[in-house]
Amino acid sequence: MSGTARLLDALAVGLGALVLAILLTGGFTVAGARLTRPEDVVVALAILAGIRAFLVPYRLPDVRPQHAVIGGVVAYVVLMAFVMVTRHQALRTHALDLGYYVQLVWNMSRGYGAYVTLPPMHAWGDHFSPVFYLFAPIAWIAPGAAALLIAQTLILAVGAFAVYQFGWLRLKDDGHAAAFALLYLLNPSMHGVNIRDIHPQAFAIALVPAAALAFDRRRYLLCALALALTLAGREDAAVVGVGFGVWMAVARARWLAGAGVAVASVAVLLIDVTFVMPYFRGAPYPHLGRYAWLGASLGQILGALVLEPWVWLPVAFAPAKLLYLVAMLAPLGFLPLLAPRALAAVGPPLAMNLLSVDSVLFHHRTQYQSFVLPFLILAAVEGCRRLSAPVSRTRSPVSATTVIAFGFVVSVVLASRTVNDLAVTRWLLAPEHRAAYRLMEQIPGGVPVSVNERFVPHLATRREIHIFPAGLPASEFILDLSTVGSNVPPTYRKVISEGPWTLWRRS
């Protein structure tokens, strides 16, 4: 090992120690600079490790690839479950992205049907997600948010096994297959999806690689089951079915079968948004507003895409959208670009994001990447296969191993924000948190309540819960910041104030 490599290793050890110190203390001041985010140091550490690997490649430990994948899955589950549960305990989860699903699953488990009160409605009128019927048994055993958060984390984590097996089947290289499974677990988009509470579309990240693996192994019933579960996540998951049909047709030359899957997926989408959801909602499908600039209905939007490309092309490929594409491709070493046939499958779900003017849809860490990411992973494996294949006498100037290593460095840089949630200041309960829990304990189970948005996920195992000031005519208790007291009707009396919170009860 050269002196330069030893120096870089020593610096890396120092940076690693600094990360640990920030995690354990919450931060401190060094030379007048306040260090409170381990993320910043992790970025520097990743870049340093990349430079070191470029100068003198690391000697990897002698671990079987299968064991590395298992270890990665276990580490992901432990760390991400810790992040998810502690975020919830620290009142950092939300009413509509977690409390909504806690109440939905609890109602299903108690035989009350798919109803929610955030706002009061049949849930299938908002999003058609029958996959949650499979989660009802969880609420029998462990009702509440924590079990659902851990379940979602487990589903995402086990997708690494499908990626590993798919990689081995295509690459015939255990090492590279395991590397893709670890890249999957480290992907910043998956971290962002996992951390943003509960989203049924997230399950597609694990289910699509499983469907592709089953298809390549000619286990067509398992493939169909994985696709059916994906479609059961949300009505707009039909674009995943269309993408998978494109993958079957273009990447696997199964044109008739692929066309059948795509057409069936479009039919499911049309049935859901035209008949099923309007039936439960009592009104037309509500989620086309993001594309209102293209048309007022699904038919008008599709017509504009075909007949007016000069209208949507500047929007789809605006500078912000190009940066988004880089953020999605770079953690995979841009390998998907080497497999255009497989990459074609990402077209339908990617178009949903590129055609929107809502910036949330084209941010690489939001749940809206759930339909895009799995196809990029499949294409990355195919790109690696092409890069590794001896297609000519002239060898590629860049090896697959180097490109994968680049992907690891970029993944750590873009996923470094996740490390912030491990810091003691993010999960150690403050006095106001403990005060909130003491007040929540005084609310009897089952009674209607109107509470602060952050309390909803903790109190949603009941038939009626509202975000204050909604639901006041029916609510027995109000729990919110003391400063909202002027908005509390005189029909309620103050029970107790503690910290910044006050509990009121109907007189």
C-alpha cells in the first residue's frame, strides 16, 4: 500500500470518528463552524473513499456474495426500522401519509370496511389500494403505526433478494449480482420512499424485480401474482403494468404477451378511474389536477401527448427535469443507458413524473419514484451485462466493477441524508414529546377526537379522528397546541395543559 493510500485511510478513519461523534452528541462547534449534520461529513467520507479506491483499489473481505446480501438486508431492516419507529415516536410522522393508513388498516381489521375520516370518506374513492386487506392481520396482532412502518421496511428490504437472483441469472457473476443487491439497498430514492411514512406504491420497488425474475425463470403464475399485487397498490400502478408489458415485449421479445399485459393494465386503469373510484367517491376521479395543463380528462391528456408534442416536450425536459434524471441514473452508474431495450420499460412511469409541473413528482427522494426505480434497476443489470460482454476485440476502457464502484460512491453521497435520522437529537424524546404522550394517554380508546396533525398517527386506531379544527361537532376530545385555544368552541372545557399542549373535553 502506498503512502498516499495510508494517508487517505487515516483521513477516512478520522472522518468516520467525526460522524460517530456527531451522531452521539448531536453536534458541536469546531473552529467556529457548527457541525450538526452527519450528512455533510458522510459526503466527504464517500468522496474520499472513492478517490482512495481509484488510486489503490480496496481489498474486499473474503465474504460469500450471498452472505453479503443477507447481511445487507439485515442491516437495512435494523437501521431503517430504527429510523422509522423513532421518527414516529418523536412526532415526526404525518396524518395523511401514516395516520390515514393506520386508521384504514385498523377499520379493515375490525370489520368496518375501507373507511377513513381524514377527511370522512370511503378510502377507495381517494386511492384504490385493496392490497391493504393483506395488512389487516397485522392490526390484529400489533395495531398502530409501528408495525405498519416495519412491515413496509421488510417488504422493501427483501426486494434485494430478487435483485440478487435476477442479477445472477443475467450476469452469471455472484459478485456483481450481490453488488446490485447492495446498490438497491443503498439507493437514495428507496431511502426517501421508505422514510416518507407509508405509501402502497412503494411495494412496486420490490415486486417488479420479483416479477421479472419469475418471468425469466418461466414461473409465470408467480410473475402474474407479483404484478397483481403491484396493481392492487394503487390505481395509477397500472403504469407499472404497462411498463412491464413494454419490458416483456422489447427486452425479452415476447411481443404478444407484453402487449397483452400492457393492454390489460390500461383496461384496469380505465375501470378504476372511470367506474370504481367514482362509485366510492360519489364524484369523478380527483387526481388528474397535476396534468390539468394538458387536459381536463384522461382522454384529453392522452390526446395532447399524441397530437401536441411541441406543448409538452419543453416541460418534460426542462433543466430541473434533467437534473432529476441525473439523480436517478447516477446511483446506478448510468448503466441503464447501456441497455435501451430494457430501459424502454421505464417510459410510462417516468412520463408521469416528467409531465407534471409539481416538483414533488420529480424529486429523486419522493414516493413518486416507486414506479420508476425498479425498471432502472432491471436496466442497470442489463447494462452491466452489455459492458461485461466481449463484443469486440477492443476492451471497454471502463470495467463493470469500476462503474459499480462509482454507483456506490454516488449512492452514499445522495443517500447521506438518511444518516441524519440516526443522530441522537432526532430520536431522543424532548420534554414536549413526553408531555404530549402523557396527554394522549388520558384520551380513552375509541372516542372521536380532533387533534394536532402530528398526533393523528398515534391515535388513529379508532373509527373517528380528525385534524384540528375539523370534526369538532362530533369530537369528544381536542388535543393541540395551547395557542389554538381561541379556536376551541365554548362547548369544550380545558382538562389539563402540559408543556406546549392542552387537552380539552366536551362539557
